[in-house]
Amino acid sequence: MAGISVGVVFCILLLIVCVLVVFSRLAQDKQVKPAAAAPVATLAGSPKSSRMASGADEAAVAMAVYLYLNGRHDEESGVLTIQVNEHSLWHEELNERL
């Protein structure tokens, strides 16, 4: 009986893998290749690629790097504290052997 259930599970897993492979191949065939980004003119007149980060993106990255390098991130103590609460014996009603 255990052998049959293990066989069924592996057959279902194999079926799922086959379905995912078929869907991934269909998705790759239907992908549209992105067109080349046209340069955007800035106020200074120099062309700027649309792939470049905006000022807000650069500020967010700079702030993250600053906080990381200056050690202002959460530090865990590494100590586990387990407190035994003798007043909460709700399971005594369910387990009569206690």
C-alpha cells in the first residue's frame, strides 16, 4: 500500500513538472522582444537613456548604503529566552493525565 502511494505522488510530481515545462516554452515563444529605448532629451540638451536611474532611485540606494556602512541596522542579541508560564494550564482540561 505504501509503495502505491509513493508511486502516485511521484507520478503527480512528474506531471506537474511536465506542465510547467510546457507552459514555460509557450511563454518563451510568445515573449515580445523589447524595442530599443529612445534617448530622452534633458534640459541641458544631452541625451539621457531611459535605463538610467532617477534622482529618487539614486537617493534611495545612497541612503541604504550609508545606513549599512554606518551600522544602523537591526542587530539581534542572539540569545533565546524561554519563559515558563505556570499560570496557563489550558491543556489540563484536554489531557486528564496531567
